[in-house]
Amino acid sequence: MKTLQNFDVVIIGGGLAGLCNAIHLSKFGKKVLLIEKNDYPKHKVCGEYISNEVLPYLAFLDINPFDFGAIKIDEFQLSTTNNKLISAKLPLGGFGISRFTLDEVLAKKAIKNGVFILQDTVVHTNFKKDIFYIETKENQQFTSKIVIGAFGKRSLLDVKMERDFIQKKSPYLGVKIHVKGNFPSNLVALHNFKGGYCGVSNVENNTINLCYITNFSSFKKYKNIEDFQKNVVFKNSFLKEMFQKSTPLFDQPLSISQISFETKKPVENHIIMCGDAAGMIHPLCGNGMSMAIQSAQIASKLILNYLNDENATRSNLEKEYIRQWNKAFKWRLKAGHFIAKLFRNHKMANFLLQVLRKLPFLVPVIIQQTHGKPIKI
């Protein structure tokens, strides 16, 4: 590929946040380069449930997930480690769609909009005299006015930038598999087991997504994923039945380690961070995909204002992004951390779940703490 030197915006990472930024910015005529190390489509460890709050913004980007098989979800179910069930209506509702499908749909839309997508890995970014200089593993070099960091949960760039969270241990492991089986199409379930929890929901093509997260210290006592599931996960009878009465569609489950929920900065080295690169909510709260998409909307609107206004300053852009990011997500992240902390205490979790069984009207109230309202365009 011929080296493309100068861009208005370079986006590092082509997940939900990166792709939505690319589509939004290119929609308004900006020259955008998106650098992603993987090709499309690709399965990822992800809960694959998205809150309906993002639908107005996806429509603005000319994307309708239901055109690609997304499943409407309006019911929520929670089970305790001692196999007690709690059910509730989702306050806003959501939909299920796989990352395999959604990322590919967004990538095709970005390319149609004129975005340059390069499969490569960024190894270095340097900011001097108000310009970014970007180098890749394949020795390509680019310059741009703006760099968006959308490189996910953890990256080599996080290490190189010496970001605070990367210095701390990340004790969580995520595992995901797609299966064929029987599960209500309009339901998302969260089933607890000792040391973790598993989300269950339908995605396109009559496929069920099973995705769980656990503390690595619990997992490492066992030989492998199969052994861990048999001895720990299957203590939850709902999960045991779900796994044993369904047919796996993957040869092996996907897994990801060193998942960090430490606080991150939304701007680092003048790079505008989006999605998980800016901050990650516990999967227990089921809203990470929505937050990634909304963070792109916040970033793109501000970046367009900055690029189109000769009097705009980078300092004001960064301050305003941090302000709006915190307004949208800071409370959700705090609530997510608090809820997850309670659930990590086995006795406390069971006590709380017993309370919720007796007072089910509290469940939607708690869900609302980690979700937003429909995005205003």
C-alpha cells in the first residue's frame, strides 16, 4: 500500500469507538485514517448486549443494527450463586448483535464514507509543535492534527505512555463462546457463580452469546477452561443447563486476560481516548458497548468544532472533552465499581440479591445508574 502521509485525524484502533468516530468525522468531509491491527470480521470477548440509548446516534451514522439481524431485548434476569432468580423489565431496553457482525458493518460504512483503513500496529506517537507524528510496525509514517486512541482495554501504547492503570495488576479473565440452543430472544441474563458472573443473550442468526468474567486467582486453581467451568461455573444450575444443553459454535472458547477496571484519563499525551481506552465499566453492568459508541459521538462533535474553527485551541478541546466525558460516564463508572465491589463479597452479594428478590422494583433503578438516556443528536 502506498504510504498516505497527512490526515486531519488518525484513529488508533478499529473497534466500536474507533469506527464510529471514523464514520462521524468522514461524514463531514474530514480526511480520516483508521489503523487497526486485526482484519474484519473478527470475534471478540464481549457481552454483545447494547443499550437502546445509542440507537438515535447509530441512525445519525446511517446504521440500523436491525437490518443486520440484531435482536430486541427488553427483559432482564439475574441469578444468585445459590440459584435464586430475579426478573425485571429493562428500563430502556436494548439489542443483541455480535461484534463479528457489527464491527464489519461499521468498517464497510467507514470505507464507503472515504475512511482509509490500514491493517497495521502503531508503535509510536510523538506530539510536537501542535502536530502528531505516528509510526507503525510496517514502518509507515503519518502526520495529523488529531489522534484518537480507541485501542481497547490495554495496548502497547498504554505501556509506552506509562499510563497509571497499566502499572497496576489486572486480576480479571474474560471468556466467551457462541452456542446454538434454547434461550428467550428478548432476554439478557446475568448468572452469578463464585468469583464471577456470566452474561447470556441472543445475537443474530439464532445464536446465543455466553460471556463470563472471573478473578484470575479463582481460575488458576484449575487445569483449563473446561475444568474451571465444570467445578465452578456449573455450580450455578442455570449456567450448567445452558452450557450442557447447547452446541458450541467455536472450536475453542475465546479468552482475554489482564482486564483492568482502574481509572483512566480521557486525554493522555494530547490523544483523545475513546471507548475502553478512556475507561471501562464492569461487564456486570452490561453497558460497555453503549459507552464506547457514545464516547465517539462526544469526541467527534468536539473535534469537528476544533477543526472547523480557526480560533479554537487544543487546550479548550481537551478540557471540554474531559468535562463532557465525565458528565456522561463518571457516575456510571463509580456505580459500576460499587456494584461490582459488593458482588465480589460472596455473603454480601447473596444478601443483596435476597433483598432484590423481595423488592424487585429496585432492579430497574439500579440498572439506570449504569445506563444513560437516548443520545441527543
